[in-house]
Amino acid sequence: MANAEMVHYWNGRPADVWVTEAERFDTMLAPFGRRLLTAIVLEPGERVLDVGCGWGSFAIHAAKHHGARVLGVTLSEPQAQLGRERARAAGVDDLVEIRVADYREVAAEPFDAISSIGMVEHVGAERIDLYAARLAALLRPGGRLLNHGIAKLKDFDDPDEGPFSERFVFPDGVPLPLSRIELALELGGLVTTHVEGLASDYAETLRHWIDRYEARYADAIRIAGIERARVWRLYLRAARLGFVTGWASVYQVLAHRP
């Protein structure tokens, strides 16, 4: 789906946009990006670590609109390559570095802020304490962490999202309860200042994703094949149902290192 426009919705209004490569970067991040950056309160020249940076959207927006110096890390070389190209196109490649690396491999000066968006779901119960402690160690005193990710609200004894998701869509996807994530942050020495739940917003987002996917379903089959296209057709609906029925939510947690 790399060539399809995807939009996040907050309170029924369109927010963050995944754009095609041909579209201009200054149309990419709107309310969603501003919402995240308002929460983390970035200042010009601050050093920011973006954990699991994806295609570089947050890093580029932080550099372009707030003057932040951003290091983004991802495990995907294709993501890193496209992210660097996008940073150059946006004119912020002097402020944005995107590196193929595990967050545990980062060894740099303390950061003023760390963003982790859609990454914590992949950590798991065995490593959540290590995750929180490592991010805390990378923050300077007074530095802020924005941790944004899916958390389960039911079936706490199940170790993952189930065999279908684990095999076909979300390998190593292990959403934890918010309480477990909060405990890890506290054990790591971080103090939480704000928590916001976004389940209804993500249900709305998925409704629009489903509509757009159906409108381009023939393209999906052509690009990915009928089997994978059918998998995603089912998964998008199941994911939305999880947010609608209260099985899962998305939480944005803002914390700081004292």
C-alpha cells in the first residue's frame, strides 16, 4: 500500500496523510503531526530521537516546522532509503538523519525528546522494561518521551493478537495493557504527565482506510496478489472491530525524565 494515500482521522476530521511519492511534502502532516508535536513541545535546535521512524514523516515534520535535529531509526532499509529521499525533497536533510538500526544500538548524546509512534506494540512483555529503561537512559534530565501505540483492553492472558495476525499481518505484534506499559516507564525512572486514549479516532481512521482500500481493491490484487489482498481486506475490518468493541485502544503517553 506504499502508493496509496492513507489519512488518519481525529474526531472525525482528516489528519496525518501518507502521500504518494509524487506529492509535495508540505501537504503530508497536518493535524495528526501537529497534535504529536504539540504534545512533545519541541523547540528549535533540540535533539530528537524517533524510534521506529517508518518513512520519516514525523522526523521531517519536526525538522521542517520546529527546527529540531532528528535521528530516526528503523529496521527497514527500504524505509530508510525513502525517508532520506523525502528529507532531501523537503529541504531538511541537514537536520534529519535516518539510520538502519535497533533502538538498543543507539549510542549518542542525551536527547531532548524521544518519539516512539507505533513501535511499542512490537516489544512484548519480555522486553518492555528494557525498552523503557533504554529510552529513559537516552533522555537528558528534563527530556520528554512521547509513547504512542496500541494497547489491549481484554484477553490479557493471550500472548499475542492470534495466529491469523501473527502469521499474515503483524508478526511479533504483542500489544500490552496500558498499565503494563506505564509500569515499565515508571520502573525506568520516567514520570507520566499525560495520557490520551484514541480508540474512537482509530475506528474512524480504519473506516476510511477500508473505503479507500475497497476503491482500489483491483490495484491491490495487481500489486500484491489475490491472497495477500484478501488477507488485508479481512484484517482491516477485524482491526476496526477491535477498536469499536473495546478489545483495544491507542494511547498517547507523555512522560519525562526528572
